[in-house]
Amino acid sequence: MNILVIGGGGREHAVVMKLAESKKVEKIYCTPGNGGIAEYAECFDVKATDFNGVLALAQKLNPDYIFIAPDDPLVMGMTDFLEENGFKTFGPRKNAAILEGSKSFSKSLMERYDIPTAAYREFDDAKKAIEYIKNGKYPVVIKADGLALGKGVIIAENEKTALKAIKNIMVDKKFGDSGNKIVIEEFLIGPEVSLLCFTDGKSVKPMLTSMDHKRVWDGDRGLNTGGMGAIAPNPYYTPVIADETLRKIVLPTINAMANEGTPFKGCLYFGLMLTPDGVKVIEYNCRFGDPETQAVLPMLKTDLADIIEAVYNETLAELDIEWEDGACCCVVMASGGYPEKYVTGVEITGLDEKGQLENAFIYHAGTKFTDKFCTSGGRVLGVTAKSDNLAHAIRNAYASVVKIDFKNKYYRTDIGQKALIAQSS
């Protein structure tokens, strides 16, 4: 089997490395890929959102399956486009990917089907949004309706921050057309859980849960990012909570999408909050999360190629998916200044110290390789380790982090600490 993976970040590196373990997979292609992915896949210089370019590449390579990993091509309809041209594709169609593509749509769906989520209002007029928040309670959550690279969510602690958020999103168009509409939500309190699920539109197979660390600085302070690290499994997600989530959220969502005539096939991400009033949905993503994938996929025992086939053929219910015991930790090494302004093209050293990094594996996110590895993005590397327990996984990940260097590198030093506290309580 030959597989073409679309995308070029840490998530895609994790997918490619897991596919490389498969006895079924003979050849892996990736576009655009990155410096690290090139070790496992033949990479091409076609952007993930270049529909005609991807189609031309697919026609040249003739892969058995195309795995679309990023959100933007899925929301834009690349699955529809490629399937209409005769290619088997892993990833939801455009009318299902709207779960992530529009916060307004997903909130409306949850409201119609009684899926627990935060109370909200939506606005397409900045003046009306400003009038609303002036009479609101704080903190409040303000979200750009469309895709914003994980940065379109602002937790406003006061009116000043809320006003600035509305101006940035709706007036200054910081996120382009994604900010034509906003959703203003009540602020929920409780531990957060990321739950990824495989689904073929009828059946659903939950993966290990994970805990993402969105804020840029230690102690969950600073701006939201695409994610500064993750651990799996999430200790807050008990069997009792898992049962509640499956009954009240996961199955109702899958059934709702099928009932709407837009069945979801692929990987569906549930961002959850364990509130005093029960589990509630913070957000949906229409694909594998990043960096959650880097902490979850290393624990997968079942052949990923088998899962891709089962999802496409709608035979997922017949497949038993197995996971390793133990835990995994991913620490993101970022360029100083991320998620705002940062410098690229900086040389990375320490990646070739195989002996010193033997307890960890490195997922490349924003790297480029010519005669040496250099930075090419805000999130540069996902330094990941798994072990028989979470404390050892965290220790091994950080032991490798300190051996890797590039100018103005930055990483949080507290990835997984909340999980360790939860385990001991």
C-alpha cells in the first residue's frame, strides 16, 4: 500500500512515523512535508491548500490512500475534490468539516441536539458585540467563527481585553474572513480534556485522551497558541466520565451529523471541559489535534493503515483498536516570540545525538533541511517520550529537550505537571 500524507507539521510527522511502522505500507509520500518527515517519506513542494497541485501530484504518484491532516484543506473541501477525481481519502468531506470551520454552526448543532456546551451568543456586527459585552460577566470567551491556526480564541478577563479582542478579530481582521462573525461564550471552569475519535460516520472508536497546554507561558499564562505540549492519557478522564462523554456527547454528535445528511468520516476531535455541571464541549476539530497527536499516536498498537481502510470502507465496528499501557509526553520547542513575531532560518543543533536522545523521538514541526536543520516556523519541534508511567515520560522528554539548541528557543517547563498532581490526588 502507498499513502500520500497532506501537510507538513509535527502532527503529520507523527502520522508518517506511525504509518512507517505498518507492514502493509510500502511507500509514504508527503507534501509539503518538512526536514524531519523527509527521513520517512518522499516529500514534494506542493502546498496543502493547492487543490490542483495536490491532484496533479496524486495523479503522478497514484497512491492507494490520501491522508489529509490539516484543517484548512479539509474545511475547503479537498476530500470532496480528490474523491470526485477517483482517489480514496482519509478525512471528512466539506459539509462535515464545517464542525470546525464554523463555531456558529457547531454551537447551533449542539443546541439543536441537546449536546452540553457553554451558553453563547453569535455576532456579525462589531457594534452589537461591543454593546453585549459591556453588560456581560467576566471572564468571557471570544472566538473567531472560522479557522485561526488555534489562535482565534481569547479569554477576556475584563472589558478592556474583550473590546480589544473584538476589534482585532472583527475590525482589524487579524484572522481575515474567519473573523466576519464571532461567538461569545460563557467561561467554563474545570479540567480540560482532548478526546480524539476515529469514526466511519456510523461507528466510533475513541482514542486515548490527552491534556493539551495551550497557553504560551508556564502556569497557563499568556496568549493561546496552537499548543505548547501534551500528555496522554489524561488522568482526569475517569471511566465514569468516559461513559458520560460517550452517551451525552460523542454518540449524539456522530448521530447528529448523520441525521443532518453530513456523516463525519475520519478523525473527530472533542475539546472537553469537566465542569461541576458535567462534561461540556468547548470545541470540535475535524482532524487530529496538534500537539495531541504527538502524544497519542505513539501509544497506538493497531496498524494505522488498517484503521484508515476501515474508516474508508465503513467497517470500523469490526476492528479492535489496541493501545499501549503507560504514558507519553510531548514538549514543544518554539521560536522565541511565538505566537506573535519570531525569526526563522536559525540553525538547530543536537538533533544528531542519537545516543543521548535514545529515550525520546523528535517530531519536526517548523524545520527545513538543506545542509543542516534550521527553523522555519513558530513551533519548531515536538520532543516526545513514552514510558511505563507519566513521571518517567516527562523526565525523558525534558532530558532530550535540554540537549537540543537553537537561538532564542523557548519551551514551557511545566508540561504534564497538572496531570501528575491529578494522579496523586
